[in-house]
Amino acid sequence: MKKLVALALTAALTLGLTACGSSNSGSASSDAPAAESSAEAITEATTESRGKIAVIRNMQNSDHTAQFFQGCIEEGEALGYTVDTFMSDQDDVKMQDLMNQALSKDYDIWVLSHANEGYQYDIVSKAVEKGIKVVGFDCGGEHVPGVTYTSQDDVSLSKLSLDAMIEQVKTFGEEEPIKFAEINVLGLIVPFDTRHSVIEEYQNEGKLECVQIISPDLAGDTYAQIHTAMTAVLNNNPGPIGLWAATSNFLDGAVDAINDAGRDNVTITAVDISNTELTRMTKVPSYYACAAVDPYVIGQVDVRLGVLKTLGVETPETYALDAVNIYGKDITADDSMTTLSEKFENFGWTEDFNTDEIKALREQYAK
């Protein structure tokens, strides 16, 4: 069972590279103080540690981010490493600063999340030249030799969630092409574009008709933008309709718009599960399904790959983690991200890259 970990998720760039969380911080309350600098955090753990891992994520604070970090920290600690986490708040300038500053530290492994095209290749190349083993999750740009690039199976995520939406809207008597609205920001990150490509495929096959792409300006009030746009969609489409979100983080304004309109003929599906979404599923009957890969497992796998690289074990250039559909009908108010493993395979643990070498290290550092 995964323990709950509250991470300090801030990066004080003016004071140098500041860890969001580290393996020597243990469990923390939600009002935990800001994390120490990476240099200070490493000092206490160096004598017992195999090495140091930097997890640098170009995303905003969310359940998904916290669980991804938790997977990295707990797997890294189990394998004898000190793990520091850093977050850029989905700001590419901050992300580059964090990566460049990490180059000056003595990290053995980097796990990068969502480093974008335009700087990923150049900075990662410098890290590899320095001897750092790098694993990149959902990173854009050209691949650097020797780096493993992981991802969720984004095509599968889209197909699972879209197929579920089509199936449910048909129960209202609708026929293909099923009308739906898409919430997405194209060009923001590679996964969003990949997921949208499946929609284009389905439209070409006559399965779907997109009545509107709701594309919020992330620099503004996304809730208000999405709420207003979804209200307009509902006004223009009084019949049964679907709503699909490229990430469940976009759903707040849309769900409230549906509730405000009193609509019970809208089928909601999305990508990316979290405790927030599980709670929403129990409260919103129209939230039919959410396709996801457990973010904790993503962290586990990325750390294992990085550690295997330090051991000289061959790892693939790319690897996609399997996705599953989480159905609202299967979720109760007692469920959380830690209980999904009881209902769905590959949640909370995976055997991916759990090799003999990894098992030996886990046994060596078992507490």
C-alpha cells in the first residue's frame, strides 16, 4: 500500500537549485516547510546512498504530479538512492533553469518529465556527456542516444476513453457520428497532440463529430474560459452529447457548466486519473470513464530504468506504459489511488523492468 506523501513543490531559482522533496524528508504534513537545497539534503544521506536521483517535472502541482513524485521517491529509496524532486509549474524557462542548475550538481540519474522540444535535446546531451543516466517521460524533441524515453500509451488512452464515450452516448439512442466537445490545448505538449490525432482518425472514419474544441489560454482563468465555452456548447446542442478532455485537469469548469444547465444527457470521459477524479466520479453520474496509467507506476518504471542504466543493463530507447479505463460505476466513495490496485491491474505496482538486478538491490536496501 502506498503511503501518503505531501511534497513541498516549489523551486527558488534565485537561491539555486531547490528540492521539492527528497528521500531524507520522509512523510510530511500538508503544511510542511519548504524543502532544503539539494546540496544540504544530500549531505545527510550520502554515506548510506548508492547515489542521487533528480526528478525534474515540467508540470503544475496536482494529484498526478504528487503521485508521480511519490513513485519515484519510494522506488528510488527502495533501491538505495537519495531522490530529490523539482517542479517548474509548467514554465519552460523555469524547466531549463532547473535542468541547467542540476548539471552543476553530482546527480547520477535524471528522471525528466515533459521537457519540451527546443531545449530538451541540448541540455540532456550535456547531461549524458557528463555521465548522467537519463530517463525522459513525455518529453518532446529529438531523442538523445543512450536516453530512454517513456510515455503513457497515448493512442490507447484516447481510444479507451473515446470508445467508452461513444458507447455510452449510444445508449441515449444516438448513432455515429457521435457529437462531442473536446477540451484540449494543441501544441502544448506531445501527448495532447497524440491524443487529438486519434480524434481525427475517428472523425475520418465517421465515428465522431466534434462540435467544438475548447482550448483555454493557460495564462488566464481557465475555469471561467472552459465554463463559458461549455455553456455555449450545451446551449447549441440540446440533445445527447459527449465531452472528452485531453486531461482531467480541464474538467472543473465544464462539469460545473453541465450541472448548472441541469443536463443529464452529457457523457463525460477524460484522460489521467487522480484522487480528485475518483471523488468527482462518485459525485457526477455523467462522468462515465477515465483512461489512465497510474502516475505512481510511471515514477517506479522511470527510476528502475535509470538504475538499470547505472548497472550497465541494456534498456530500450522508448517504452510506453499500458493504459486502462477506470469506470465511474466501479468507483465508490471509499476508493482512492491506493485502492485501485484491488480493482485494476498495474495500479500501485508493476513488474515492468523489475529485473533480477532491481530485485537484488531492493533486497540489499530493504529496511
